[in-house]
Amino acid sequence: MNRKVSLFHDVTIRIARLINVVLMVAPFVIAWYSQYADLLWVRFNMRGHWLVIGLYVFLYYLIGKIYDAFKMSYFTRGEMIYNQVLSLLEVNVIMYIVAWLLIRRAPNPIPVILVFAVQVVIAFIWSALAQKWYYTAFPANKTVVIWDMRKGITKLIEEYNLERKYKVVANASIDECIADLSMLDDADTVFLIGVHSHDRNVVAKYCLMHGIEAYLVPRIGDLIIASASRKNLFHMLLLKVERFNPTLEYVIFKRIADIVLSLIAIILASPVMLITAICIKREDHGPVLYKQVRLTKDGKEFDIYKFRSMRTDAEKDGVARLSTGDNDDRITKVGHFIRKVRIDELPQLFNILKGDLTIVGPRPERPEIMEEYEKVLPEYALRLQMKAGLTGYAQVYGKYNTTPYDKLLMDLMYIANASVFEDIRIIFATVKILFMPESTEGIEEGQTTAM
């Protein structure tokens, strides 16, 4: 994509996003002035009302960015609508609470519900028109796939319905590419999959010099370097590589947030947990909870708590194994439901309160499975640089059956960029995947791990 086309692309995409924001905010503005503005206990001037509207715009844009609500080319139309509707639902709930505080009593919720209904209709219309416009204005990028140790990106492009975004015109090994880099000259996009650092860098530099966008699957070393801090010594730029070493302020804030949020969540989720416990007990009269040894920071073991979703004899042969998903006959009827909507994870809130877990961090792995992974991938232990979490980068952007190598890359990406804002972003993103069944897909029949 040349510079002029790229500029046109960026400008028009921003205009399309702006149209979306204006269309979504308009129903709220009408409802605010017609239903709520005159009920405030403090009389606002015009600036006060615009401040409320500005807050709505800010929240919708922020949450929409977290959920990728404005991306037209990377998702199916259904996913676009889901991302927008979820963003709008959360924003409207927050703004209803704001209105409650400003009015000092619970306002009539009907206007907010009607606003949301109108916005859902707008989301359907905008998604259809925006996606049709995008693929008409911007034909698929001519794409070259370069592979070495891994293949399959072409299949993934088809699986995720991205053929209209990336048209694969060549599929070559890295040896073929290095021998004739000119094969990339007509490409708009290059995917480098499983290519060793030296050859990958040669291709990446060529792409950079010729204005070709390149996507690389990072290697473990790349993410270790990404977490390094810059130092200027001996009149040279140096990178200092060390184990995860967060600031004291981050550690304190994270622990306070864990305690406060887990307490609030336990109180709010207590009716759901009670009903779940009753359903599990009634189904087979077995124990409601089960505990399992997991690993957290520096390999420390702890007992994790979950609602039991499998038969009591699920591992009677003594072999630790992951679930194979919906086809796993060890899962109970209640278990199928609570696993899909993550209710089985709720008792882990008590682990967070105790300090065994944090809200956001690498997934706590079982020692037996960790041992199996480390036989093939010794670097897997790098995940243990920080406390394990209820949710995390790999849990949100990966799947239950994502390979250990890819999970490690995701966890190292999080460790390299750990911050309060990143934690908040992952918490919001976790809500998005709660009702997405593909994120809980099991491993293949006959496997015990995701290796």
C-alpha cells in the first residue's frame, strides 16, 4: 500500500468511525435532554450537559477500541455487531449510574433501554454499510506467505473469513524467498511464520525499505528483548534484560485492586454461586467444589478452587489431562453450561482474596502438565515470573486449546508490557469472550495436553 493510498485509507477509516460515534451518541443526547436533564439536583448550564455527553463519547470510544468495535476488515459482520452492542451496553449501564448519582434517585430506565434498542438497530445498519463500503474502496491486499517451521496461515485466513482482506498470491519457504527477494515486490502484505531470526530480519528489512507491511510471529527471544529497559552506558545504547521487576507502586495498586474487586465480585456473584452449588449437588450428589494444585509466581504451589464440572472419577487413571471440549464424556450436564459461561471459575475469587492469584496474570498451570510442556519447551517456565491470574492476555486472545508455545508468547507479551492500563484493558476484554464458545474449545480426542 503506497503512502497516498495509506493516507486515504487512514483518513476515510477515521471518518467512518466518527460517523459511527455520532450516530450512536445521538439517541443518548435526545434521551438526556428530554428525560433526565431537568431532574438533576444541581442545575447544569450548557457546559455541564456537554460534559455528560462528552463523557458518553469518551467511554464509548474507549470501550469500543478495547473491543475492536470500529474495525471493519478483521471481523465478520456478526462479530462487528457483537463488539459494538457489548460496548454500548456497558456504556449505557455506566451512564445510567451517572444519571442516578446526578439525580440522587433511580431514574426511569425505559429511556436508556430505548436508546440501547435504537443503537442496536444502528449497529446492524452501520456494520453492513461500512463493511460493504470498505471492501469496495479497498480491494484485498496482495499477500505473500513465507514459512519455515510453521505452516497454515493461508488456512487461517480462510477460517477467519479474511480472504477479502488478504489475497494470497504466493506461498513460499524462507529459502525460496531469500534466494529471490524480488518475489515480494508486488506484494502489499507479507506474513512471516516460524522463520528464524536472521532470515526473518533480512525479509523484514526488505519489506521496510520497499513500503510493504509485514506481520511476524515473534520468537521467545523477541519478547524477552521487548521487556528490556534502555540504558545509556559507555556512550552506547544498551538493553538491560532481567526478570520481571515491577515498581512498588504497581505491586501495591494491584494487590489493593485484587482485594477490593474480588470482594465486590463475591458479593455480586453470590446468588449465582449459590444456585450453581445447588444444581451441581442435585445432579449427582457429589461435592460442589474441587481443588487442584496449580503453580504461581516462582513455581509456588497452591490449591485452586473451582465448581466441579466433571464426574468425580474424571481422572481415576491418575493421568492429568486437559478437557477435549463438548465431546468430553467426563463433563456433567451442569458442567457443560458453567464451563461455557465461565461460572466454574467463580470460586477462584476466594483465591484472589487470599493472595494465591491476581485478577490479571498468566494462567495457573498444573505441575504435571507444566512438566510435560517443559520437556519440549524449557522456556515455558518464564511464565512464572509473575503471579498467576484469573484472566490474562493468553486467556483473552488465545483459546483453551491454544498451543503452549503460543500461550507462552502471549504471556511474555503481557509481562513485557504489564501496567495498570493493560490490566484494565484485559479485564474489559474478558467480558467480551464470556459468551464466545470458541474460546473454550477443547484439545483433540486422545491428547492429554495442548502440545
